Amino acid sequence: MEEQQLRIKTAGVNLEGNLCLPAGATGLVIFVHGSGSSRLSPRNLQVARYLTDRGLGTLLFDLLTARENSVDEFTREYRFNIPLLSERLVGVLDWLSGRKSLNSLKLGLFGASTGAAAALIGAAQRPAAVTALVSRGGRPDLAGQYLRQVQAPSLLIVGGYDEQVIELNEEAAAQLHCPHEIAIVPGATHLFEEPGKLEAVCSLAGDWFVRYLSES
């Protein structure tokens, strides 16, 4: 397992990232965290460990700088700034394309909460770069007009008790023209904190990414 701490320069800022790359990996999953979170999100870290166990690389990075994050903790002015978050993600995708050691890997995006909207916009703006996408408890509706432009097969995972978000995901899915599915995890709330529910997310996401990132 190759592990690196990265500093990714994009759009005039430096973003901190953690890369894990198993030997022989054919795919790399980029995590796009949700509002008020970071690359150290315990839920995303659990999903990332599961994916590396299945032979996929993972990249978790901070969408905000340390200064922006400190401001956001009080004002919340950045966490719902979807254009800014998606711009940062696109910058990371472009940065990866310029690294010889990584640009041969198929890329997947794993977006959570508001990060799912940024992931969908990134997939729409860089269709040649993104091969598959998974949303966990996401707000794909916030991607707006970009939903129709997404080409990457997309899996939208929602908790069975998260009724409002289920409705928003169904409305967003109706605008997707790419292969897509909605997966409802029975008995789960928005953060999948109930016993066994995040493990169900891991399994669903892992199957989706292995299917699309590992095939020849």
C-alpha cells in the first residue's frame, strides 16, 4: 500500500490531501466531502478503508483551506457554495491528469451531502476524466442544470428514513441521462449512524466502483 500526503495547488489555493494506493489498483476514488466536514471525516474514512481493501485507490482532500474552514465554522458561508466546491474539485481532477503515476487510473467520485452536488458538476465538466460516481446521503438536486450533462454511471444511496432527501434524489435522478440507480438503505437516517448501515453503504459503493473502475 502506497500512502502519501499531498498538497494540491488549484485555483490559487493549496489543498491538503491523503492518497492511498494499493498495489495493482486500476481505479482511484476521489472523496468529495459534505458540508462542515473534511478529509478526516470518520464516515468517509471508513468507506475509504473498505475500498482500498477491495483494491481501489482513494484520495481524500480538503475542499477548503485551513483559513476558510475556520471562517466557515462560524459563518457557514463556504459549505453551501457549490460553485466554489465544484471548481476546487475540477482543479483536483486536472491536477491528477498531469501526474504520470496516476493519470492511467480510472477515476470515480464519492460525494456526500452537498459534496455530491459538487461531484456531479465535476463529472459534467470533466466527462472524459470521471468513469463512475456514488452519492451518499447527497443533495444531487443542488447540481441543477449540470445533471443532464453527467455521463458517468451514478449511484445515489439514501437512508430509508431520510424521506426528504429521498424525494430530492428522485427528482434529481429524473434529470440524469447517464446510467443511474437509487439505492435505499432500509432503517438508515441521513448519516447512516445505525448499526450496520454504513457497512451497507460501503458494500453498495464498492460493488459500483469495482464494476466500473476495474473492468477493462
